[in-house]
Amino acid sequence: MIEKSFNNLFKFINNILLSCPPLFYFTRLVYGLVMAALLIVPISVFISGFKQTFFGLNPKRSRPKTKYDLDSNSGIEESGFVTSDGVDIHFVSKGNPNGEVILFLHGFPECWYSWKHQIDFFSDKGYRVVAMSLRGYAESGKPKGVESYEQTKLANDVKELIEYLRCGKVILVGHDWGGVISWTFSAMHSEFITKLIILNAPISKIYLKLQKENIKQFLGSFYIYFFRVPYLPELALKLGDYAFLEMCCFELLQKGKITRNAVDLVKYYAAQDNALTAMINYYRAMVSKGNLQLLKKLPKITVPTLVIWGEKDAALVVENLKGMNTFVDDLQVSRLPGVSHWVQQEDPETVNQEIIGFIS
């Protein structure tokens, strides 16, 4: 009851602010800047220490070894690139070359390697597993300009890869930004998909609405408002040897769900030229004119869809699940209590079983 009252008050205030759009966006900008100062700097000091945060130089890195580099028996069988609008998109592949293709799309701040548990599991089941690194990430190209990260271009990257694979249709799986792209791609190009699986990624229309009506979603979105500021986010994310990026993985690291090498891999790729700007440009493009126009004309998603949602997500409230069936004809939802945003790594066994049960 109290939460509902707060949300009603919050919605009322936002309706007033929306009567003056510059004021509406200014308040969000200020909130993002204040929260970044209150959280990102202390996090950096906590993880890396005061000296490293304010006076240290981030070390030069060589690429950390992954399990696939260290174990030749479970190695990646193909690593290649496809070109989309002049941008090289990197992907890896493992499994039956004649099997049904499962295509995995990662989110911020990761790369194809975040799907390591799924790559092994589904390739052993006879599928051809393909995991791509989104443009701006890891070994994929990092084009300049916010417009390079609008949804139409991101969806086209997926289309180009599927056409390159010559597999006809794929099972599409996306997490976080990879999930947002998967929602868009499924609405635009259902002819390429047999089934869609989304992991902790909201439908954009619902998410943008909740930012104005749900105070928890507003508070949890501070980093998005901050990321829309020019230059400062890149500087902040470099503090303390990329401490904010380590914070994203901190709980998984403490629980032993990922290795130190996996965290170092995220930092290694973030340290590449233009990488941080490219990653942050996804957020800067969220409310671009091109994206907002696209949202208005996207059709309903007609492919069978499974949403797997970790309920302990600190950035995305579970209310993002409400109303999804308005945008999806055939929808199943699996909620995982006690599991965070990083579902495929925190609880890979449950996630894999949910997916295999849905696609079999």
C-alpha cells in the first residue's frame, strides 16, 4: 500500500515535469550525476583502494586466458567475423555443424564468453551454438557516433550473421542489451526465428513507462541517466582500474560463479580504444529520435517466447514483466527467486533446463 502511494506521488510529479520536457530531462541528469558521485567513486575506493582510484594508472593488459584457451578438448570450433554496415561483428561457434542453431546475444559489460555454460551444454545436446559479441564489445568493431548504436543497426547485425550462417532460422537467446536487441529483431524479422528466449531484458516501451511511474525503477536507473552525459561516464568507469565493471561482476565473483580471469577479460576489452564510449553509446541511443520512431511502429512478436527473469535484479524491477503479453502473442514466463540480473551465470543449471524444456 505504501509503495503504491509512493508510485502514485512519483507519477504525479513526473506528469508535472513532463509539461516542461527540458526540466524533466534535467532532473534525471542531475539525479544520475549525484548518484554516480555517491556510488561509483566509493565503489572504486572499496574495490581498488584510495591510491589506485585517484592516483593510480590502469595497468596495460594482455588478453586473459579463457577455459577454451586452456582446455583444447572443449575448445571453440569456429571464431570468425561477419561484416554489417561496414562493422566487423565477431562470433564463436561450437557443436554439430548440421544441428539447429542457437544464437546467443550478451549484454553490458560482457562479451560472447558470458555464455560459456550454455555453449558447452547445448553443443553437447547436438545443437550448433553461436555466440556473438555485439558491436562495440570485445573483438567486434567499435564505430563512432551514437547513431551507430540505434536498434535498427543492432538488429541488422543479427540479420547479417544469420544470413552468413546459412541456417535459415535460429533459436534466439538474449540477455540484458542482447535481450533488448532480441525483442526488436523478433518484431522486425520473425521469419528468421523459430523460438525466442529472453533473460532479464525488458520490452523498451514497458521499461520507459516504468521509469516515469515506478519509483524503484527510476532509482535503479541512475546509471542510465548518468551514461547519457558526455565524457564523464568514460572517465568514471576507468576509475580504480575499471572498478565499476568489476562491481557488476562482484557478487558472482564472491560466490565463485565466475573466475577472476572472466572479470579481467571484461576489463581487457573495456580498455581497448573507443570501447567504453561504444558500450555507453547503447544507453545514449535509447531515447534517440530513430529509436523512439522505431518503437512506435514495431509489430507484435508472433514467435513462441520464453522469458526467464531473476527476481533479485538490482537494476530491473519485476514489474517489467507486467503487460508483456500485450506485445507478445505466445508468451511463457519463468521467474527465478533469489537470482540476480546475471541469471545465465549465477544459475546456469536452471536456465539451461528451462531453455531445453522450451525448445525441445
